[in-house]
Amino acid sequence: MSSATTDPHPEPATSSRSRGLVLVVEDEPAIADVIRLNLTKAGYGVHIERRGDTVLAAVARLRPAAIVLDVALPGEDGISICRSLRAGDDWTPVIFVTARDDEVDRIVGLELGADDYVTKPFSPRELVARLGGVLRRTHGVPDATPQTVGAVTLDDVRRRVFTGSDEVALTVTEFDLLAHLMHKPGRVFTREQLLSAVWGYSSVAGTRTVDVHIAQLRSKLGQASPIRTVRGVGYAAEHRAAPS
Ligand code: CA
């Protein structure tokens, strides 16, 4: 591997395989190798699939903790794979690896239930950070009391969200973002604050990530959405949210 892709400040080695198995779907061998090296170094087990049409079977067989999913793949593309997983009620965290901005727009626009994405070329450290963030959020300490803001009820213990009596299926990231806003109704959070609180890091992600997930939440919650845009500042959850 070229030195350009080697992390000069590796994390200290943690106990091997203790952080769970990550299924990496990537058809470019050089990229797959870099991802494997860095995830292994960070303490994850790694299984690599090089074709899209073998992924659903691999997920069923391996039950990975998370999936790092390239978009353009032989056999079946990542967008189709993610759609199939979610349609089958499989909410394993998915981090997309995209080559182009227009793929990001497709991922967002199609409401696929992606938890995060990185755009090639990405630093291995960024991918490890995002993966750690997604996994950490799935193991957070829940608040026992369901909370209602406007027409939306959030159940932290069961990680479920309802509008009236209808349950809304959210990704790990969407849930955590909504929960962070709803736990402090009326308080305005900047995008940077939300990045830091929900993603757990601030230097590698752009604020667009926050906007993307807010848009996904609004789309799923529809008229019931309690999220208000505070122009030039950020977002808040309000009992009566103005449309924006
Ligand atoms: Ca590819």
C-alpha cells in the first residue's frame, strides 16, 4: 500500500475482534485492502465481499455489526442492496462509500436508510471515526421516559418513534439526531453542536451531513415533524414547528 493511504498516527491496537464484525463491500482491491488494514487496526473483524449480488446472503450468514457499502459494484449496486435490506426490516447500520456527489444525492433522495457516508477519496481515519460513531450510538444509555414534542413521541428504551399511533422507521443516525433535539425542546443547536453530539467528532464531517439527515427526518415525519430551521444558526425541536 502506498504511504499516502497509511495512517501516520494509528490508534493503539485494541483487543482483536472485540468491536464486532464489519462487512466491507468493495470491488476495488486496493481500497478494500486499505479499509481492511485500518478497521483491523482499530479492533474490528473484517469480512470483504467484492460483488454486490453476494451481499444479502453474506449479511444473513454473518450478521455483521455494520456494513461499509460501496455504491458502484458488479452484480448489484449498493443502493439496491441497502433498499433490499431495509425492505426486509434489516436495520444493520450502513455507511455508504461513494465516488461522486451525485451518488450522495441519490442516497439522500431515495431515503434508503443509510446511517452515514464517506466520499472517495476518504481518509481511513474518517471511515473509522464514522463507523465508531454509528456503533457507539447503538449502545447508548437510554432515557426511560418516552418524550413527546408536538405530534412526535420518542421512546428511547425501545428506540422507537411514533407520530400519533403510527410508528416511523428511522436509521440509527436519524433516531439519535431527533432524540438529541427532542430532549431539549425549544433549544436551538448549531450544526457543529449536532455534529459533535450525534456523530461524536467534528473535524472530518461537513455540516452538510447534518442537513442531509434533517431532510431525511422531515421526509419521514411529514406534517408531524417538530424540527424548525433557525436561519443562519441551526435547528430546534418545537412543539409547534414552523414549516421550512
Ligand atoms: Ca466500486
